[in-house]
Amino acid sequence: MGLVSAKEMLIKARKEGYAVGQFNINNLEWIKAVLTASEEMKSPVILGVSEGAGKYMTGYKTVVAMVEGMLDFYNITVPVALHLDHGSFEGAKACIEAGFSSVMFDGSHYSIEENVQKTKEIVKYAAERGISVEAEVGSIGGEEDGVVGGGEVADPMECKMIADLGVTMLAAGIGNIHGKYPANWQGLRLDVLKKIQEVAGIMPLVLHGGTGIPDQMVKDAIALGVSKINVNTECQLVFAAATREYILADKDLVGKGFDPRKLLAPGTQAVINTVKEKIELFGSANKA
Ligand SMILES: [Zn+2]
């Protein structure tokens, strides 16, 4: 099966009360790992690509070609969406042209008026091509803006303004943070999530910063309408730890242990394991 928009898989998730994972990809090993895990778990999946990762993988066209080649090579049967993460206005258009099946336009740093205007344009451009669109309201906390402790929280009325533009899914800050959570983190603002769900109706909601949120809190968020959860840092941490362990055990010095296919194997397997654990937690196993 080729790439699909994220729309149907998220509407189904919203209706049936589970969440689809977005796992960010960085290279060939990452794509292999996420696709292998999702197929094994019979789970729909969203591959996330930041603009920086797109550049690293030598452009959006390379990413599309690599992912499509692998869908074919592995005979992937579960629905797979290729999604731009935190895209700029120009980046979103470039990804749609390169063959992505889903984009996020992140206008959260603009005024709400400008965010509405630009989101509307992307929605129109994407809808004509059958591409799903994620929009964002307010900003989600993270080290890039130096916010620690609470994380950003969105205004439910602004969420409604963006939700009404015909976007497929909506990301809204509810105290979540990108990267590792600080020790003094206050937890997700489930009260705010509830208000957002009340005004946004059946719109699938997106939780960014999925690394390190306690499992029960993740489940509570899913029960309140979160249908897509982004995981990035956690896969990077387990990949690095497994690679470190391999080298510290001097395995690269034994036989052909220096072969990149051997050197990167433990990290890749660690990503597979983490993706499978997340799919289990999010409830999307056997939902393909
Ligand atoms: Zn994010």
C-alpha cells in the first residue's frame, strides 16, 4: 500500500478511543525501525519529518523515495502517512509538492489572526490534493523557547477558531513540552484539554512532546480526545544508549563489528522496541 493521508486513520482513532503514534524519522535505519514495528503490531502509523531532518536526509524528495521504496520492499500493509512536523508555510507547500501525504503548518508563533489566515491557505492547497493538515494553537513548551516547569497552554477559543478552518487535526499546548521534561513539571493540563475538546468537538487532537509523560496521563489524554501522539526524543535516547553500550563493550573491535550494518543494529532494534511499546500504550495495535 502506498502513502495515505492521516485523515481516515485519525477519524477512526478518535471514534474508537485510541491514538496513532507519530514517530519522527532521521535516516534509513529509523524508517526501517518504525515501519517494521508498525507492521508487526498491525498498527497505523505516521512518520514525522521536521524541516531539519528533511535537510539532513538530503531533501523531501529523497525522504519520499526512501519511504515509498521501503513500503514496497517490506510489503507494508498498515496505513502509513508521511507528515511534515512543525512546518513553515513554504515548507508545507514544498512537502506537498514532493509527495508527502500530510503536513503540519505551525503558525503558533504568529498572532492568531495571521495564524488563521495562513492556515486557511494551506488547508485549501492541501485539500485540493487530498493531503491532511495539522495546525497548532499557542505554543508548546520546549527548550527552544526557554520555557521550563509549566509548558505553554492554549486558549480554547483560539483552538475553536483554527479547528473551524477545516484542518484534519489540531495541536494545542496543554502543558506539554518537547524534549525531556524538567523535574518540576506540573503535568498535563487535562482541565484545559477537556475545555478544548468541548469546543473542538470530534476534531482529533494532537499531543506533542510524548516523551516522558506518565502512562496513565497519556491514557487520560486519549480519553479526552487526543488521537495522535508525537514521539521523537525517546527513540533518540534509546538509539544512543544502545549504540553507546555496543561501543563500550568493544564490540566494534571484534571481527567485522565496525561494519555500519552491525554498528547501527542495536540502536535500530532499540527503536523498534520503543515504537512497539508506544503502540501498545496508545492502543493502536491491531487497528490497521
Ligand atoms: Zn512538536
